[in-house]
Amino acid sequence: MGATAEHDVEQLRARLNDYMAKHGLRSTEQRRLVTEMFFATSEHLSIEDLLDRVRIEEPKIGYATVYRTLKLLKECGLAFERHFGDGVSRYEVAWQDEHHDHLICIECEKIIEFEDDAIEELQHNVASGLGFKLVRHKLELYGVCADCQAKAQD
Amino acid sequence: MGATAEHDVEQLRARLNDYMAKHGLRSTEQRRLVTEMFFATSEHLSIEDLLDRVRIEEPKIGYATVYRTLKLLKECGLAFERHFGDGVSRYEVAWQDEHHDHLICIECEKIIEFEDDAIEELQHNVASGLGFKLVRHKLELYGVCADCQAKAQD
DNA sequence: TTAGGTGCAAACGTTTTGCAACTTG
DNA sequence: CAAGTTGCAAAACGTTTGCACCTAA
């Protein structure tokens, strides 16, 4: 709801250009369109979702280009790939200053993002207790949201 | 390492028979073989893994039967489906008295299971703080295990 | 000019399904 | 016997790839 933090898209562009320059990759019309479209969303988009949006502006863009572009964004750490049970990969912008986990309603499929430092700290404890150096984690909570609990009361 | 808890396979059989009776499903030779084979493992098996094992005893069993049987086990809550990044679904016995999360080494792919009550409690807090009734969760920690850290020092 | 990118369609690997033959209750 | 189950092969699904043509640098 409301004011999403003012994320720094400019910084994402810079990081992408940097990566592309370093790897001899080119900035094409399609790549720009797909990445800008992606950076402009705050949701968890499937390839198909993104393709649909991109095609509003440029109907000739193909599946493969979107796949390849998101693969690129994944590689340079600007997108995260998520899997929520159905067979589809969803992608999310990797804002550098932000980490969050997901709370998913099993009735209406609503997805809420959250962060909890206490949980993160415990995760580090668990990992180091087992000899691991923790690099990243994935936490998904599944439950019934307030709305759906209310509905179920009928 | 060593002594896995004495899990109650008998109870799984009972729950399965119960579910099958309630739904007018039948106990066939193949179904029994696949489920027994599955209940007897403690690993995260792919369909292919399980099929290979089952075919040692009964070479004529087909992919579809194993898929269908695991779908059944999922439905009645006796198996969990897991996705660890590669495109393959893996299955794990849902021992009723046990819940654990996963710690995965990103170098050698080793998977360690763990439980942490403190984390679980915080998860409940987070969920209810956002109005959710928590039903289940998935927590995966990715890092580098002690062995691989040692190897990296060379 | 040339390495890299695109769009298409075909290939891929996993999972699901339609169907005729076969079991189970 | 009726309804559920099997094995097969074909279909479906999301994703990746080969290739001829195009385009940024």
C-alpha cells in the first residue's frame, strides 16, 4: 500500500551498463525496453507477464529475447528468480539496499513482502553452528490472510 | 550421522489407507511398492531416483505411475515436494512429528536438515503481525559448508 | 566491418494426459 | 461387473537453442 521507497533506478541502469561494457555486450532497443519495463515494476513477474507488457510498446518482441534479457539481469545480480510452487519462474528487481522474504496467502495467492532482522540473525547462528558460511537464504511463509480468514467465517 | 529417529512407517500406511478408503481409491501392487520404497528412504528423491529403485523390484513400472503415486502422497499430506533450483521436483517423506528446514552448500550441493524453534516462533510472530494465520513455511539457507571452506583455502 | 542480438521455430526436459487393457473390491 | 489403475506414447508445459538475418559500435 502506498509510497514504495524511492528506489534508485538510475543506479540499476549504471550497474547494468557497467556489466555490459565489461563483457562486450550491447545496448539494444529491445534490451532497453525490457529492462526499463522490468525496473518499473514492483511485482513478481513471470516471463509471460513481462512479455505482455513489453509487447504493448513493441509487439514484435519474442519470448526468447525476454528470457535472454532476464538471464542477463540475473547474471549481473539485478534480478532474482523466484519459484512459488506453480511451475513458473517469477522475477523481481534486486534493489541493492533491500532484502525481504515472502508471506503468501494460500487462499487468494496474495504475496506480502517482509523483513525481519531477528530471524536473519538466528539464521546466521544456525548456519555457523553447523559450520556453514551463510551466503543467502530463502524464506517463504504460507498462511491465510486476514481477508480470507474473514471470508471463511461465513 | 547415525541413528535416524525411529519413524513410524506404520502410521503412514494407516493414514494412506484411510485416505484411500475415504476416496474410493484402490491399493494396487504398484502403489504399495512405490509408497513402501518411498517411505523407506530418508533422502530427497526425484521421480527418476525413485523410479530407478522401484524398477529393481518391478522393472515394468512406468514413469506415470510414480508421478501419480507421489501426487497422491502429496494430496494426503504424506509427501512434500521440494524445488532446489534445478528444474527437478524432489520428494520427501512427511513424518508427522517432524519439521525441518534445509541448509544447502552452494559448492558441493550437500543438504543438511535442521530445526530451530526460535526461528519458527519468530515466523509466527511476523505472520500474525501481518494478519496471517501461518500454515506452513519453507526456509532454505544457502552457504558454503566447512569442508568446502577448507578446500577453498588452498 | 564484425561481434553480438533478434525473432522464429524447433528442440529440450520434466510433468501430465488420453486411451485401451487390466485389476481390485 | 463397475470403477479405479496401469503402461505406453503422445501432448503439454516452461525454457533453451540453432540459425539466418539484422544492428550497434
